[in-house]
Amino acid sequence: MLTPMDVLRLVAVGNPQTVNSCVAGLFRLGYARPEEWSRHLPAANPGQVMRILTKRVVQVS
């Protein structure tokens, strides 16, 4: 029997250095490789960017 999967999206928003630091920290914790994240995308506020991570995760009942 297949385990149900769901999609989870994480969004990191801030200045580029802070966003990259968050991505690197999650990599060090073994959560996601930096290349799994989107490139820098423009955010609503000037000087800020966002990166999006999309993961398939197992649904926990």
C-alpha cells in the first residue's frame, strides 16, 4: 500500500544574506539541500528576496 504524500511549501523572506543563512542552516540540519530551493525571487519590500522550498512529505494521521 502506498503512503499518502502531501506537498509542503516553505517560504523564506528577508534580505538576501539572511535568506541564504536560513537555507544553509536547514541544510546543516539535514532538512533540504540548497539546490532544492528556488532562486532568489523579488519580495514585496525593497531590498528583500524570497526563496521557496517545495517538499513532498508523508501524511501523518
